[in-house]
Amino acid sequence: MSDQEQTLWQGKFLAVRRRGTWEYVTRTNAHNVVGVVALSPVNEVILVEQFRQPLGRRVIELPAGLAGDDPGSEREEPLAAAERELLEETGYASQHWTQLMSGATSAGLTDETIVLFLAENAVCAGDGGGVGHEDITVHVVPLAEVDAWLEARQRSGLLVDFKVPAGLYLATAAQRAAHAARRP
């Protein structure tokens, strides 16, 4: 397959490109995506719900966003973007961050990658709800009840982003590993 790349179409935020015979989507306004598994001091997970135009419905998600998408912040580090997005979307902030994983979001469709973080002991520090046109509902759910809570949301017609269960799995695995490392 040829490595020659061709832009087939470009809009304000996305471009469709072809490399060889493969067509894919890329972002034109950011260099990375970040997602946050935020846990409160009493082991509640902070999730967001918002309408997603491509799906035509509301989706339960991890707080997330783009790194480097604001003019002047093109070199924004993923952790700085994660801290900013958590505060903007949920109103929560944390001083205890762990990078969980970096990987592809949809390898057959886009060159986009995401860095997932764990934000422990997250506390309310603002209003949240997003910026600009965003209409974000914040949900604070006890971690022990999150599976049943997510199932109930799906039964009510909401979608659940796959990064939610993946992030929760990675976060609990990281917490178990940290706990085991502290034991004598």
C-alpha cells in the first residue's frame, strides 16, 4: 500500500484523507484527545451526559475533550487538557492524577488517539456544564452502583460510550496495583 496521502475534503474541524486505498478522518484543530475517570474522595465516579449530533441522542461519557484545540494552546500537554476538561465539564478538580493508557479511538475510521487519566479525590471546585454551546449534565454515581446505573440509562434510551467501562476497568486495575505496591 502506498504511503502517499491525499486530502479528499477538509472542513473547519475535520478532514477526510486517503492513504493508498484507505480513506480516514483526521482532526484539523487538535493533536490529541483526553478522557478522565474522575473519582471522588468517597469513591463516586463523575460522568457526563450530553447530546451528540452524529448519533442524534444523548450519551453517557467520561469527561473528555481535545488537547491543543484553542488558539495559542497548540502545544497543550494531555495532562493539562485533562485537568481543564474535567473542570470545564464537571466543575471537579483533582490533585492526584495517573495516566492509565493511550490508544486508538476507532482505528479503522480515524487517526485519532486518546490518553485516559485517573483523577482521584476529585472535589467540586466550580459549576461545570461545559463551555459555549455545550449542554452537559453531570452525574455523580457511587462506584459500587455504576454498572446498574449505566444499565438503567441504556434501558431509558441513552447510549453509553465504550470508554466508560474501559476507563473504569483501567482505573480499578490501577488502584489495585497501587494498593498492592503499598503493602509490605
